[in-house]
Amino acid sequence: MAASKITSRSTIISLLIGAVFVVLLGARINSLENYTFARVVQDFLNALTLGSLYALIALGYTMVYGIIRLINFAHGEIFMLGSYFAFYAMTLTPLPWAISLLVTIILGGTVLLVLRSLFNLEEPKRTFALSLIIFGGTFFLLTFRKLGWVEGLTLSMLATGVAGVLLEAIAYKPLRGAPRESMLITAIAASFFLQNFGQLVFGARVRGFNAQTILNKPLNFHIGPETVYFTGILVVVPLITALLLWVLNLFVSRTRLGKAMRATAQDAEVAQMMGVNVNQVIALTFFIGSILAAAAGVMYAIRFGQIHPLMGLMPGIKAFTAAVIGGIGSLPGAVLGGLLLGFIEIYVVSLFPTLSAYKDVFAFVLLILILLFRPSGLVGEDLTEKV
Amino acid sequence: MRDYLLTLLSVGLAALALYFLTVSEGTSGLLSALTLIFIWGIAAISLNLINGQLGILSLGHHGFMLIGGYVTALLMLPARERRPFRTRLLSDWARNHLDLDKWLRGLGLDALANSIDAKFIIALFIAGLAAALLGIIVGAPSLRLKGDYLAIVTFGFGEIIRLLPNAPEVAAFTNGPLGIKGIPGNAGNIWWTFLALLLVLWFFSRLKFSSYGRAFEGIREDEIAAEAMGVNLAYHKILAFTISAFFAGVSGGLYASYLQSVDTQTFNFFVTFFLLVAISLGGLGSITGALLGTAIVVLVRVYGGFLEQPNPAWVGYLSGAVLMLAAFAFSAYIRKARRLRPVIEPKHFIFGAVGAVLLVITIAFFKQPWMQQTVQFFGMRKMLLAVILILIMIYRREGVMGRAEFSWKLIIGPREDIPTDEQRKQDAWLSNPDLNPGLKEDGDDDASA
């Protein structure tokens, strides 16, 4: 099976196209006089960071598509919510204790309810411990000092995960079993709703995400006469991404719920017959996808320094492209696609500066080409529809 | 015959009503709303051809409209408006050659070139053709892909078309993000859009019940069955995209000339979303529904301004009343549908209670100044449209009209579900075992099945 797959014509063609591109890039790099080693390092760091962020967002797309065959158009807006939650957590703290208590009760209560339903924590002892951790932790974090980016990231991930679950419960759950086009339309509507909701609640203007952390402190270094512009975030993003991927991999491959997720992705009906609670698995998928999107959102905001309610649009589209490149439904594929897209974007702009205006157009062209000629992606399963 | 006369009569009445609107004072707001309904109605009907009749979810309609808008703008731009472009971005070549006036005079058709109306019609036609050409390209992937993947591809095409006018190389023609301003044309005049809509309605209603329309609907229901019946899938799919794109281009041209300006933000993805709400609301696959949905959606957009400047007082009244009504309606519905004895469900009780508390608070604090302050709620209309679309998808996927069309028979004609005397006679013959020998066997078949 594997041998036949490798020797299949389309694989060979895509390998050939890839080889041609590599040769062209090499020629281009040789022909550029000012393309020094420092720029190679710089581009590599930038591409790795951007690719990691795309990979994190793409995972949410690919997981949701794998489970319920829905292109979650609103995922980019979840990403936006994540960065705004972190922004408010980091700028509004420390809160007065009364408000903090109120926020803790509302937010912690919702988080607790969602977590309990997601992870089967009905046992009283576990519930008690969890509620103690959540309520105590939230209250402690919000009341006493200004939050740093680590706490902001953590809180935002939790809150965004819950937001994702709520989105699924309100907008997508009533449409279980509906035609896929209807679900896509609903997702588009949810995306528009969240964009305008963001403009209404957060304000339409661009806000500086001024994380005064060591992450944005310039740590430039020199290679020969050239300077490499280096900040902590360039290392932190790939590291956190790798950590999250490791945890996700452990979760999906080692735990009962992960097994249930894999089973549901393979065949939801049969999984249901085998006793998998499919609704719970779907909600869990949205939770995990939103957590990853929130992590990406916060790090994106720190990296680029500003947030606005429409910021999720282009990263969302690009991450979706990445998921399609990797083969939608496949977790390693999403990571691979995300990294690939990050590298392509950075290197195209760096090597062909005149094309930088076409950066966004390029993402769409890539998306269309992949969907047209290799819809199963690089490592995805075959998606031929049967009669 | 009767139907034709009635149609003519109602068109005449509509025209008369429009005439009275145009001559009476203080109706400019209503007239511009009507113009918008007509323009967007053409776009919605053309989108309905792909999304409703052909059954392919297409999300690239804003691209077609943008092409139509830009082509109309470039062709119609008068010479004195072209000059300032030299200092900006429009290239000399585009300034000198993309001019309908020159083309017509070159062909010796001075009479046409002197009439702005004739030029406008020709420009609209060319805009439609340009969009139709693009429709062939965008429609081509539908031969390979299906469902949501195809939807994403059309979306990608639409977005590429939207992004291109801002790119530096193309900006020489399109003036980049600044757009083109000062487009003459008569679309602001309601008669033009009215006439265009009538033509479009005529064309699409003929198309729907022609062999082509049947073939489109056959493809929607089952591609393989349609192919087996001899429908050429590739031809019909591309044809539908081409026709739809043509009229989208025309409506884009009308809209550009109504606004007298065009830029890439005029035709962003929200346009397609807006049309999608309209046709989903009216009923996918129904031309009448598309027009109806457009009317509702445009009216929300034009007259929904008050939604964005509410004050707490009436928000309290409205939401309280809505919540209480919803609670009553839900519990009544559940009691009726499941034949429960009158038990109050906790969810409905909470709804009703929150509504009642809101109402009480609003009434109690009505005189307070903070109750009367106006709050700015930007984006409320768009959120409302999104919520409407989600609710339609959840509760009534077939929209208001379903796939039904308006017809005179529906209103005043003989009801088809009551058999005529002749049909009764036939039925009597069919159910008489002496006259219909096949009856007994049929009965047996039914029993065994």
C-alpha cells in the first residue's frame, strides 16, 4: 500500500515541482548579492516562528474537520478572542477584590462546568479539587498583581477553550446531521458575528499589545558585519509550540478520551455504537482546538505587537491553507503544513521583495491549487467520495 | 393569458406607484432603499442560480460584482475625471484607451457616444461579459470538486479578485486602494434599476422552467442520476456559473454607478455574506424568495440604524418582552407538540423570570437619566444578519418560500388539490373493479408489500 502510494503519479509530480522550486530558490539566493548568512539566520528564525503559529491554528481546523467534517470558519475569530482575553488579563489586573470575586465566580463557574462535562469529572473528590484549583487560582491571579505573559497566556487559553465549546454548543450542535453546506454557512455566520461582536465589545481600533516582558527586549547579535534582529519571542514561540504538540500527542495517543477522539474521527457512528459519547468528544475537540488557537493568538500578539477585532481573518485563512496542504484531518500534516507555509511566506517575501504585495493573494492561490490538484494534501487520507 | 395580463397589470401598478413616489416630496430615502433592493435583488437572484438551483455553494460572488463595478467605472469615466489620475496611479495607457467614448467614436457611432444612457447600457453589457468570462474560470473547479471544498475554492477566487486591484502592478488600472470616483451613470435613477430587475426576473423565471433550469435542478438533486438522464454536467455547471457571473457583473456595475465610486472595500466578502443571508432567508432555489429575502435584508440595513443607537430603556423593554414571549411560546409549543400536562420547565421559567425582572427594572428606573442615554452599538446590524442566518440554518433551512415560486394560481387560481369533475369521473372509473381489471392485482401487491 505504502509503496503504491509513493510511486503514484501525483506524488512524483509534486516531488518534481518541489525539486524545481528548491533549485529555483537556490539560484535566486546565489544571484542575490546581499543575501548573507545573517539574513539566512534571520529568515529562518522568522519563518520558524510564523510557521509554528500557523501550525497551532491549523491544528484546530484539522481536528474539527477530522471529527465533524466542518470547515470551522470562525476559528480565526477564536484566535482573535484568545489575544483579547490575554490583553485584558494583562492590562486590567490587579482588579479590586470585589470585581475579582465576581469575575472568578462567573468565569470559574463556566470553566468548571465545561471542564466537568468534557473530562468526565463527576466524582465528588475530583470535582472539589478542581473547583478549588480553578476558583482559588483565578481569584489569586486576578487580585494581587499585574499579570505577566505566562499567566495571561494560561488564563486566555482556558477562557478561549470555554468560548470555543460554547460556540459549538450554541451554533453547531443544533446542526448535527445537517448538510455540510449548511454547517459551513453557519460557520461563516458565526465568524461574522464574532468579528462584529469583537468590534462592539473590544472597540474597532487597533490596540498595542505592549507586553513589557523580556520577550520583546531586543537581543540583537552580530554575524560578521550584519545584525540579526533577535527577541525572546523568536525562541519562545517554537518552544511553546513544541511543548503543546507534545502534550497534544500524549493526550491523543495515550488517554481514553484521545482514543475516543481517534475513533470518532474514523467513524462517528460506529464509535457511538461502541459507547463513545460523541457529543462530548466533539466538544472536547473544540476545546483543544480553541486552546491551541488562543496560545497562537497571544504569541502572535506579542510577536507583532498589536491586536484588532479583524486580526483573525488572514491568519485563519492561512492556517486553513496550511491544514489543507498537510492533508486536512491529519495532525502531523497540519504541523507540517503550517511550518511549510510559514517558510514559504517568509522566504518568498525575503527573496522576491517585489512580490510582497501579493503575499495574501499567494496564500489563496496556493489554497486553490492544492484543493484542485491534491485535495488530500501531503500526508492526508484519500478523500474520494463514493457513490 | 390571464396570468400575462395580471403580470402586466401589476408591473404597471408598480411603475405607477414608483412614479408617485418620485414626484412626491420627502421620499428620497425610500427611493434609494428601493434602488438598493433592485440592485441587490439582481445579485441575489444570480447567486440563487448557483446556490439554490444548481446546488453548489458559491462564495465568490463579490469577485464577480467587483469586476462588473470596475469595468463599468473604467468605461464610463468621463475625460475630465480621467485627468487627475495622471498624478495618481492610473496609467497613461489605461487613461487613453479604456474609454468607451473613444471606442464608439472610432467605430463611427457618434450617436451612441453622445447619449450617456446608451453608453451606460453598453458599459453594463461589457461589464457583464467580463464577469461572465471570469465565471467560466471560477466555475471550472466545480468539475473536479464538490461541497465545502468547492465553496472554499470559490471563496478563494473571490478574495483573489478582491485583493488584486490593490496590488501595485494592477493599480495602474484600478487606482489602487483609493478606488475610482466620479462615475457617471443613471443607476441612481430608480427607473434603470427597476427595468433591469424586470428583465432579470423575466429571464430567470423563463430559465428556471426551461430545459436548462430543469437540468440545473437535476444536478442539484443527484449528479449521477442527472448524468444518466443525459445531462452534460460540465456544460451545465459552467453555463450556470457564466450566467450567474454575467448578472452579478451587471448588478456590480449598477451598484458602482449608484454609489458613483468603486473601491475594493465596496465589494468585500461581506457582500457575498449579505446575499447569502438574503437567499437563505427567502428560500434557496426560489427566485421570489431571493427577491423577498433581499428586500428584508436591505430594509434591515437601511432602516436598522436605530439598532445601533439604542438607549437602555427600550433595550430593557424589548429584551424583556422578547424573553417573556419566548418563554411562553416555548412552553406552549412543547405542551402542544408533546402533549404534556401544564408543567413549567426550568429553562423556560428562567427565560420568563429574567424577562420579567428586566421589564420591572426598566419600568422602575425609567425616569433616571442613565436610562435615556443613547449608547453607540456599532455593528449591531451585521450581528443581527449573522444571527438571522444562524437561526435560519438551525430552525428553518428551507427559508420563507422553500423552493416555491410566486404564481397567480397560488393566489386566485383554481386550487389544484380539489379535483375537477373530470378527474372525479376518472377516479370513479379507476376505483371500479368492473371497469379497471388491474385494480385487484394492485391491491394484492400493496397487501404483500
